[in-house]
Amino acid sequence: MSATPNAEEFYQKLKVQLTETTTWPSEYLYKFIVLTEKVKIKQIEDLFDNTGAVISTKESKNGKYTSISVNVIMKNPDAVIDMYLEVTTNIEGVISL
């Protein structure tokens, strides 16, 4: 479950940015893109279940992809990164923005 070196570097930079620019706990907006498959969309929704998250989805013009926005209160930068890792390691083909 370890991230690739580029991913580790990305998450380290993200943590520094979030620590320096945000007072925690804070609202955070996740954005993901997946193939338009109900199973994949439900997997992401399930990961945020019982967190108080507001989730919205929008299909691409041709319907092949779905963007998923998740607005949720997170307690700290580590929690934000943990959730990114949870999504990207458990759901195949997800792109996080």
C-alpha cells in the first residue's frame, strides 16, 4: 500500500501546503474522475459514508467519465492525505485532481 516515489513527493508537498494555508479542522473539496460505472461511483461514495460529506457527480459530455466532487470537513492534513490514499489504492482507475 505504499505510494510511488512521485506520489509520496506529491503528498508531502500537499501536506506542507495544507498545513501552511489552512486552519484545521476545515472543509476540503476532493475531486475525482472515474469511468462511468455505478460500481466505481458507489465505492467512492461508500468511502465517504458517515462523514457528513456532500457528494455531487457529473457525467462527461459523451458519458464515458464521471467527475465526483466530495465536500467534507477534515480534521487535519494527514486525514486529507489518508483519504486520497484510501480512494486511489482501493478503487482501480480513479484519477484524483
